[in-house]
Amino acid sequence: MLADTPGQKDRVFLILTGVWLFTALFLFGNPVILDYLHPPKSVILGGESPSNVLPYLGILAVLGLACVLGFSRLANPKLGLPAGVPKWIVWLPAAWLGWQLLSFLQSENQAMSQATVIHFASCLAAFYLGLFVLGQMRQAKLALWGATLGLMLNLADARIEKFGGLEQTRNNIIEQIESGKLDPATLAPKARDAGNTIPPKIEKQIAALPPGTAAKVRQLPIELVKRMYSSRLYGRMFYPNALAGLILLLLPVSLALLIGQGRWRIPRAAIAIGLAAVGLACLYWSGSKAGWLIAITLLGAWFLHLQVPKKLKLGLACAAMMLGLAGFAVKYADYFDRGATSVGARFGYWRAAVQTAMEKPLLGTGPGTFQLAYKRHRAPGAEPTRLTHNDYLQQASDSGWPGFMLYAAFIGGAAWVLARRRLDDPVLIAVRLGLLAWALQGFVEFGLYIPALAWPAWLMLGWLLASPINWFDKSVAPE
């Protein structure tokens, strides 16, 4: 049979986990509460987009099968903790999920909260899979090749967008409007953004179209119009900042896997150089300002891992950060001259989240329901949103201050535990850098709610916590 021996079972488990990660990056780049929104190139214009419910349940079944097979391989049925992992860091995410379930019982929208709670439960499954199963497997790194292939697919898709794909998508939509195949008036009402206007820069491009076509383009949902005329890349992800988050999370570990020990080192090194070049180019073309700043932070942190004198490491890290900040200032000078509108919008989201948490401090409005709370606190003329663009504050709004404290304590506690580790394995170092990027982006984005970002992050977090430890402070090392 396929999995008669322990070694065969391990291989099947690792293959299932790799398939799950690859499929997540291929199909599930949208937030779980927005499965009817898709990038323009895949949207079914003129009607409703198909629901992602069945594919999502299918890939959850793959995750469930991997969990059953993986946990069945454990020698200790009591799930003994790996050495050096504090018990509280293991129980905190379970307590957080429990509080989400309590909040779900009084949610303002049961459908939104149900989708969100199911997703959160899958994140915990990924975390414990990494902690208890991958952490005990010598070949655990093989599962991450699925994530690497998924990243490559996203970058290939983004590269096509850069060199004609976005323009072709826009022209196809315009052709459908002119031929009568697409009537903007028939689009679903929920896809429209009331009270918004087309940005002046885009309006100039629309005005160059024939008058009849231009009038119909103006009837399209504002979000779709912005995507049509945007030069920012998003690959298979929901939008450009999510692509930036994916690159920051997975590019370091993908490069470490390619450069690692094994056969065909020269071809693998050549592929790694090409992947790094394409990945950094796509990060730049995504236009993510937070992504740029986080990339600078990661570069500085990576320099600190070099086996060179301490003063030289600090000098290289400071130089890299100074050059990166200088480039950022030049690149986005016009953006800040225009008032940094997206930054201002985020402050509005965060203010609404805090106001909601003050009004409902115990259980919030229900997991994934920030959209409803924001409508009550949205300033006149402010941009609409369905997510807080801050994973931490969204916990406060959706599930009250206890939900916020449990989640913040888990992420902060995990960061504290991992920061005290001295890692020598390049793959583990790369995983830690990617997780640092994911945690930092959580302050300005919603990666927790996107399966393509959340699942690999939670899996790698559990695995890294279970990895062999070598503490900076030898006095606290377990015997």
C-alpha cells in the first residue's frame, strides 16, 4: 500500500502538507470573508463571482487528512511539548480561539463570523501541526517546497502582469463593454462603493476613451476601476499589499531551501539568484510602502546573523537601513506630498476599531464583522473597508479586549521566545525572518484573514518553536 511503513507515512504526510501549502497560495489569496471579490483578470464580469466555499472546504479536508496522518505518527499520544517550549505559548492560541467562539455566539453577522472562526480553527490546526509533527521530523523542510512553488507561481503571474498582463485585462474589459457583453448596470449592488469618486489621474485616462465607452466605464464599481488602471502587481493574491506580504514571508525560506545542501548546487544557486531578483522586483512593483520598510528591517536583521565581527555586522545593518530609507524617501516623495491618503485612511479604520472596542469591550461585534462596526464610525467621505488593516486592533473590535490581549500575547510571546534563540540552520533563520515580516505587516494589513498568508505563517511558527534550541543565555538552556 501507499503508506504501510512509518517512512512511507511520513512521505505521504509531507506531500499532503506541501500540496496544501501550494494550493493555498494558488487559490486562496482572498480574505475569507470576501470570497466573492476577485482580481479583475479572474472576475466574472456582468454577474456574480462563484463562491470559494467548496474549494475551501476541499483544501481544509486535505489539511484535516494531513493532521490525522501526522498526529497518528506521534510516539507519545499525550502530545509532549518539545524541549524549551513554554506551556503558555502553546495554550494561548487555543484560549484565543475559545474566546472567538464566545464572541461568535453574539455576532452581529453569523455568516461572516462562521467563515472567520472556521478559518481561525484551520490556523490553529496548522500551528499545532508544525509544533507537534513537523518539529519531530528530520525531513520537515520538504513540506515547505510546496510554499516555494506557490511563491514562484505568484511571481510568474505578477511578472506577466508587469509586461502586458494588466493592460490586456483592461483592454478586455473595455472590449466587453463596447461589444455589449458587459453592461455595468447589471453588476451586483454589493460590489458598488457608494459615495466614492474616481481618482483624477484615472479619470484622465477614462476621458481619452470614446464618450459612450467612458460613460459606461464610470458606472463600474470604483474598486474595479482602480484595479483596471493600476500599475501595481498582485499575482494570485487579493491585492498588491498581500503580494508584498507573501514575498516577505516566503522569499527568505525559499532562497534558503534552494541554496541549502544537496545535489545540483550550482543550478539551484542560479535559480535562487533569479528568484531573488524577480521577488525583489515584484515587491518593488507591488508599490507596497510598508513592504519596502519591512524589507529594509529584514535586510538589517539578516546582516546581524553574519559570521563577521560585531562592529562590522552593525555597520552593515545600519548602512543597509539608511540606504533603504533614502530610496524609500525618493520613491514615495510625491505620495507624501499628496497627503499620504492610504495612511490617513488607516488611521480612520484604527480609530473606528478602538471606538468599537470601547463600546463592546468584552466580546466585540463578532469575528470578522469590522465592516459593520466601521459603518457606524466611518467619517463622511472616508473610504469604505471590510477589514481593519491591523490584525491586532481587529481582534479588539471583533472580539473585545480579551481577544486582543490573547492574540497580542501569543504573537508577542512567540516573538520573545524566538528572539532568544540562537539559530545556526539557514532555513530556520530564514523562517524567523519571514515570520518577523508577517508579524510586522499585521500592524498595517490583514494577513491573518488571508489563508495564503496565514496558513504557512502559523505552520512555520509552530515548526520553528519546536526546532532544536540553542539559547543565547546558556544558563537557561534545558538539560
